[in-house]
Amino acid sequence: MAQVLKEVIKTLTDRQKLILQAIVREYTETGSAVGSKGLSDHLPIHVSSATIRNEMAALEEAGYVQKEHTSSGRVPSLLGYRYYVDHLVSDDAVKRADIQLIQSELGGSFNKIDEIIEESANLLSELTSYTAFTLKPEQADVRLSGFRLVPLGNRQVMAIMVLDNGDVANQTFTVPRNIASDQLEAVVRLINDQLVGLQLPEIMEKLRVQIPAQVGQYLQTPTGFLEILGHVLDQAATERFFVGGRLNLLNFSADQDPQVLKSMYQLFDTSTDIASVLSPPDNQVRVKIGDEITNDLLKDYSLVTGTYDVGPHGRGMIAVLGPTRMPYSRMIGLIGAFRQELAAKLLDYYRELDR
């Protein structure tokens, strides 16, 4: 596609660019096919209807607009949207009211990172009326702050792992009858002595090489306990994402087949699938249109993504999924502003943890 775009750039005139830009803007705003008469009112230059019709025909021949069966007007094609986003989209200023809402909602009190990331997904969905995704920063540099076991009764125990970024992972399990409470207390002391202060990859390595033999001094069969501990660690290290506005898909889905919609919602619940759709991350706001999205279920949609940087704590990602006729200028500007505000909030949160 990139080669095709380069070839068209050489032949697309300034007037054709203005007309394509106006068609995309008008169609994304109204959802109606754009005719030559109405288009003349949206151009910054005076052009006759006859000239506009000729230019629209040329754009159609080049594959950038297409006719709708129910109208003589044109609508942008996926190629037209791509050209618009790459070359014609304007840097619309983000509304002050949007910035104030973001700052207000993120300015509240949160107990852990996940709460901030989850609220961000809901807020971004509210601002755009689309489906929003937020991925929390990478966990590679997170260290273990503490480990403990909490008795729940009837030999039920909750294993709790606290990380230095404020996250807490836990799992409930049943203690075998042949294990006494003082044995468990000794294991907890061992884990805290050996693993607190280490990063998660280091802990995983120690659990594989050193810890089993040491735990075996207190537990006759340490394997089950170590599996529980490993599971809690996996939970803490897993890249977590949140989805806001799932039902917004129904407002612009081109396919109302219940099975297709079910498959799409299942996609949103699978972290590896979502990660493959959103990646690769970089420092830019990116737009994927139609079949550029690496999942056939999303070929009729557009995805706008942006990373947010929290320094030594890693980078996360935010994204909105909407119709191909979304207002790209507003979405790009909003994602850019949102990621800055979210990064600032998270940096403040980390600073509070370090005090």
C-alpha cells in the first residue's frame, strides 16, 4: 500500500487534495454520501460544481472515493481514509472541556495502578463513544515488597503478594491436613528473606533453581505450594488490559450476526489477542484502518493507538476502536492529550509510593 500511495502523491493535485479532505470531513461528520453541490460550500477555494464533479471522478478512478448505490454522492474508500490520515489530517486542538474532564476524573484518589488504568478505559470510551483499551505499563522492573499467608478458616489460606508499585496479587488454596501452621510461617519467612527486593524475573529464576530445596526443609511435598506461588507471580507479571464501552460496538457494527459479535467480545477478553492487535507500540499516535488491523474480525473498523511513558516504570498503551468514518483529527488529538495526562497521573502515583 505504501508504494501505491507514493505513486498517487505525484499525480494528486492540490485541488484534489482539498476535495478529498473535504469529502472525508463531511462524511465522517454526517454519515451521508457527499455530492458536488454541497461540497463547494466546504472548500477554502471557489470551484464550480462541474469542476468538482470532474475531480471527484478522478479521485474515484484512483480508488480514493467510491459511489454509494443509494446516492450519486461519494464516500471515502479505505485507501482514501489512509491517504487522508497520512497526508491531509489537521491538528485539531483538543477541547478545553475534554482536558478538564480528563484531569478531573484522573485527579481522584486511587489505591492501585489497576484502578487508574481501568478508569482510563472507561473515561476514554465516554469521551469518544467508541470502545477503548488501556494497557498498564510493563512489569519487568517491579520488585516484590512482601509475601504473606492469611488463614480464612476450614484450612483455606490466601497467598498474598505485594509489589513495590502498589499492585497486589493473590490466590486462595487449601492446606493439606499434614501441614502445620508453624511450617507455613517458616516458609513465609523464607520467601520474604530470599525474594523481597528482587525483580520478578529474578524471583522466577530463584523459584526454579534455589527455593524448592529450601522450602523442602519445611514441607515434605513443596511442589504444590511452589505451584501456587508461581501462579501468583504469573498473575502479578501478566500484562493487564482493560476495556471500556464494549457495548458501543453495537452502535456502528456493520455485521449484526450474533456469532460474529460474540467472537469479537471474546477477542476483548484474551490478553494475547488484544496485544497482537494493538502492537507494535512506539512513541507515536498510530492509526490502523480496515485490513491493516491484524484480525479479520476488525476489518471494518479503525484503531487509533498511542503509548504513554512513565519513565523507569515502563510504557503502556491506550487505544480506541471505532468505525472507519470516525473523526480522525479529533481522535488523534484526543489520544495524544489523554496519554500525556495519564502518564502525568501515573508518575505522581509512583512518586507517592516512593515517599
